[in-house]
Amino acid sequence: VLYARAPYFDPKAAGQGRLLTAGFHLMQGYFRDDQPLCELVLTESERQELDELWRELDFVTLAPLRQYKDFIFFERAEPPRYMVDERFDFARAEDKDAVSPTKMKRLHAEYREKAQSIGASELALSAIDSYFDEMEQTIRRVERDRAAAELTHLAELNNFARRAFRRPLSERELGDLRGFYQHQREDEGLSHEDALRDTLTRILLSPHFSYRFDLAPAGTVEAPLTQWELASRLSFFLWSSLPDAELWAHAERGELSRPDVLVQQARRMMRDHRIRGLAEEFAGNWLDIRRFTEHNAVDRERFSSFTNDLREALYEEPVRFFTDLVQTNRSVTDLLYGSHTFVNLVLARHYGIPATSRSNDDWVRIDHADHYGRGSLLTMGGFLTKNAPGLRTSPVKRGYWVVRRLLGENIPAPPPNVPELPKDEAALGDLTLPQLLARHREHAACAGCHQRFDSFGLAFEGYGPVGERREKDLGGKPVDAAAVYPDGSKGVGVAGLRQYLHSQREHEFCGNLCRKLLSFALNRSLMPSDKNLLDAMQARLAADDYRWDGLVETIVTSRQFLNRRGTDASQENSAP
């Protein structure tokens, strides 16, 4: 008899009973309750599909085996402990062979015989037979399915290793993997799944997975990359990830080293969304923004608008800008002079741009962003924020970033015991930050370097510590963004800086970009022997209106990219 709160009362026991939250029914399993659905709604093909899904569930979860073992456990442990007799001692849930055909048939017979001996009806005996027969059929089916799948798993294991090592495995390597798997099964007594996990672990711990080996054999200056090595070099260069199926196909056909194929593949890859990997790994490290999402130097009590969402957006802006530049084959000078940018809702509010984005996940391109003081790398809040100490701007850090990161100048480290500027602009007194820096440059030990980059940083004084536009500093004084550049020319603000870069330093920017990109592509420091290639890259830039594709095409068809350096070549001094 069942009551509302689901206790069970034995009608013969004068109200004695127990709640249905104890006992046999706590075993975990799955019960199909879809007969009306199957008979009244589904078509024959849909019923077959549903049956196949249940079969897959059994395959993945091993639920029938677990349910049968739980049945044995509860029948022995729970009142009325039907299987407590010695005749059932052979059947224990913890035994690995509890679901073997022999033991299942024996338990079926013993269970039925006991039921008969205590007067079970024909209906009860029929239910017992039905249960054991169905469990036997289901368990044997799952075992057959799993045994058949093992061969497929082992074949896929070889494919996984091929992907992990980024090349076909030799027969010896394949034999070693198969031997390791068999050892785990036969000598260690592991199940197929556990042996497979151990074999996968062995693959992922291999140095062939963790490293790319680009050195040629000892005694050689250079040697051609294999097709597989070339596919990896191209893919890690442009995507920072594994080669895709199309690259593999060209490698298998032995045609990837052909210049026309390389150019075609490079163009395809640069139009692909995975080119974001180049934006994050190359541009992110070159421009020192890769870990900006961990930046915690901002005083959030003073700048409460600097939330985690804004920090994420300030990182995402240059990534999207660079990704778009590559995908659309724009001029590399857009990095300096571009008048557009990309914003989401929180970034648009921070920049004072009328909201065209509906959420932080909705990124939109803003053309004519210069109307709001934005556009190109120079005015992106991420760079401005990262190069500010927290409660004031830092023309020194911002200028150094432009000269070092964008123009590639080598600036020596500052001398020891350099006096610190006040940490808060509000504590500067009657002086402005540019006036303090001018005094600083009066010292001969400081002037030589600071004259090379302070003026670049002063151009950003119209942007506060978190990249917000401003007309007054935190001390309430009007900002002064006038700058006198190293050649004596003058400019005001970012517009003046752009004009100076365009007229005097653009060639340096392009040369630095070529060096950084080539070093990233080759995964090594540059050497004097790379000069001709660097010259070719700059010539291609000038000939192609400074568009991006020409840079990459020149690199991937070069001798340096198609070959790996030998140990003898490593003796050559690195280029400055």
C-alpha cells in the first residue's frame, strides 16, 4: 500500500513499515518509461533511433552491469536477505566474474529453485526468468559492443598520437604504443579503458608532443623541413595551433613546400577565424599586452569604473583590431594611423562612444573613432593603462613603450637609485608632471635616454591612468600634451605624435615589425644572415602599399622558413 509521503506499510504487519528512502531502490540505474511515446507518437525509424540511444547509454555507462551487481549486493544485504543462504555464497557483487555467463546462469537456477521451494507462483517464476534472461542478453550485448569498439579505439589511438606528434608515427613507435597497451591489459590487469588512459598519458608526456624539434643533424648548416614539420611550422606561426586537415592533406601529397601551395595556404589561413592565435601570441607578446587580463595595478577605489569586464574588453580591443587587420589584408600602418577600433558595451561607455553595442558580448566596429579620441593602437586603453602606475599617468613608461615596442629602439636599463616621482598626481603640488620630467632631464645621467622617449609619452597626457580622456589631471590642473620630439619638431597630443611618426619614424616601425614577425615565425633570434630576407620583407611592404599579406608570403616562401637550422649555424652571432 502506498501513501502520500511514500512510506511502505506491510498490510500484514499492523502498521509496521519503512519509508521508500531506504533499501534496494537506492541503487542507481535507468528505467525506460517511454512505451506510450513509442506506441502513440514515434515513427518506426524514430523508435529505432531511440532504441539506439538507449543502447549507447548502456555502452557508455555500463549501467546494466552495475545494476546487476547492485541486485546481488542488496539481495544479500537488505532484509529479507533472500540470498543469505550458503547456496548463494558463490555470487558476490565485488567479484569481477559476477556477470560471467557461468555465474549468471547458476544464480538464475539457484534463485529460481529457492523461489519454487518457498511456494512462488508461476507468475513470480516467470518474472524471475524474464529478469535474468533480459539481464543476460543486455550484458552480453554491451560486452560485444565494447569488444568490437576496442579495435576502433586502438585505431583512433594511433590517429591521436599522429595528431599529438604532428606527423605519422614510425612502425617502431606504433609497436611501442601497442606493446604498452597490451602490457597494461595483460600484465597489469587493467581494463580496456584504464589501459587506454595510461597509453594516452604516455603520448601526452612524450617530448614529441611537448616540443618541436627544428634543429638539423649535427655537422650540417641547415636541412629541409619534412612536409609534416613544415605544416606544423606554418600552423604554429599563423594559428598558434595544430595543422588542420587541409594542411595535412597537402603534406601527405608532398606538395606543401611548393611556393604556390604555401602562398595559397597562408592566404587561406589568414582569412580563417583561427588567425586570432597570431593576434594573441604574436601581437600580444610584441606589444606587451598578452597578460593584461591579470593586470591589477589600478586603484579601483579611485577608478571604480575599472571592472573586470572593462579589463577584459581593454585586452580584447587590440586582439580584435589586429585580427581584423590580418583577415582583411589592411595596411600595417593602420596600427599607427587607423581611425577605427572595436568596442563592446562596457568599452564604448568607457570611451564615451555612443552605444551601438547591446552587451559585453556584442563587439562592433567603430569607424571614425578619432572623433572620440580613439583609433589605432596608440589610443587603446589597454596600453595606456598598463603603462601607468595607478594614480597618475607615466609619460616615461608610455613613451618607452612606443619607442621600445613599436619602433624597436634598444634603451639601456636606468641607473640605480633613480628618485621616484610622486605616486599620485594630486600630490605634485604646483608643478605638472611634464614640468617634473623636464627637471629630471636636466641631470646628465638621465637626459641621454629620457630625451629619446619622454616626448612620446607626453603626447598621451590627454589620457588618464586608465586610458580615459581628460582635460585636467588628478590634481585639477589642465593637462599639457605638447611635446618636442628628438629631431626638434613639435606636436600636440596623439595627432602630433602620429604626424611625427609618419614623417620621421615610419620606416623604423616597419623594420621593427618585420624583425619581430620573422623571429616569431622562425621561433628563434635573428642572425646577420637574415638581413637579405628582412630587406625583401620591407621591399614587399613598400611595393604592396604596406598590406599585411606580402609580409607573410615573403616569410613562408623563404629559405629560412623552409629549412631547419643545423648545429653549426647556431654558432653564428644573433642579429642585434
